[in-house]
Amino acid sequence: MSGGEPPPLREVIAQFDLGAKKALGQHFLLDLNITRKIARAAEIANGDTAMEIGPGPGGLTRALLDAGASVIAIERDTRCIAALEMLHTSYPDRLTLIEGDALHIDEAAIAPHKPVKIVANLPYNISTELLIKWLRANHAGAPSLWSTMALMFQKEVADRILAKPGTKPYGRLSVISQATSTPARAFDLSARAFTPPPKVESSVVLFRPTAEPIAYFSALERVTQAAFGQRRKMLRSSLKGLFGNNLADNLSAAGVQETQRAEELTLDQFKALAQAFNGSNSPR
């Protein structure tokens, strides 16, 4: 930092009238101790490039910049762009602001030619959609988009991401997250940490990529959607539409019984079924 300390966040919020918008799922983090803790959880080091989604008034942005990262910040709320512009003075040449909706932005087109670290206090109404998008990006056959992700979720969503087979939270999000990355809970946060406080507790989850990209991500999405979309049905019913007459053979090859239900399957069994479905639908 070479341009002096930026003004306090509460002054910035008042100056730019940045009351959190419910429609955008905004809950701001103003406690610098917490934002620094998130930056540490993301393993931000001097010279890293961090991609932040929904920076709002810039509390977490400042922590990432203070840790030595260059930051690409994607913000949908026009009001916040003007407030974030103020950080250029304190952190010259290390902040890139992009106004837009993260759901529709091609991150690979704006990121440098090396994996970034994605760090975000995500809008909860689109958090799972963004997570799936970024997990998919690292398995698209191109160079990896990210090397780590430290993402804030509702605690209930974090529980689903980390759930094990046979437990109530275990579902499609658990399988896709754990089959394509290694997620771990960094820490939990009470609602009081946010302005305004949400109605739920939150968790920061750290994701690391798998050693090798998988070629059947889309197939995994299809198989888990079918299996958990009818999770009370036996797999001989829920997967019939995908595998047709080959269902029994594919279930047997994956070590799965036709009478099992989705929540009983392990990650390896889901991966085996996804690979089988991918192979049966590959161009010949």
C-alpha cells in the first residue's frame, strides 16, 4: 500500500448510501479481524491473484489487498463500484473492477494465465450455482481457473457440501463437490458478524482442486440430478431414464444394487456410474 489508509468502511457506506439490498442477497462483513481471517484461510500470499465476487463496500477486498494480492473484483451493484474505486488510491495497480453478474461472466477470459484464488462472501441466493460453475471450470479441459477457493455459505449449505453418505444432508451438492475437489470447513460465523445480520449462521469452506481434472463432469451432474431428484426411489427406478436397458449392467459394474437409494452410494460408486454414462454417450 502506498497511498495511505482508505477511509473506514462505515464512512464509505454512509457516503455512497450502501444499505444492503435484500434482492441482491447482500450481507456485508465489516469486521476487519474476520475479513483478515478469511484471507488467511484462503492462503493469500504476496503476489497472488485473488478473484472476489460481490465485494460490496470492500471489507474483504481490503484484507486481500493488505495480504499482498492483486484483486479482480466482480460486482453487480453499481453503487458499490464507485465506493470500490476509492481503493485505487491506497492500492495502486492492484485492483481490477468488473461490473457484472458473476453468473454470466467468463472468468477464464478475465483471469491471468495462471490459476487464481477465488475468495468471496457469496450472495446466498446464488452461492450453489456459482460453486458448481467454478467446479466445472476446473474440469473443462482448459488450464485450471483456480488453485484454491475460500467461499462463504449458509451453514446449512456448507453441511451439505461436506456431508457423508448415509447422512441426511448428503445429496447432489455433496457428491459433485467432493468428487471434483477436496472441501474442508475453515470456520463458522454467527449472524451477528454481518450487517445486516442474516437469519442463519454461516461457514467458510476451503476448496482445493483434485490432482487430475475429470472428463465426466457433465455426466456426474446428470447422474446425481436423476438419482437425488427422486431420492426416495430405488436406483432401478430413478436411473432408468438415463441408462435404459443397460442400467442393471452398469449398476452391477459399479458395485451398486438396484434396490439401493441415492443417499446410500459412495463417491466412488457415483463416479463409476458417471464414467459409465459418459462412455455410453460419447461420440463413436
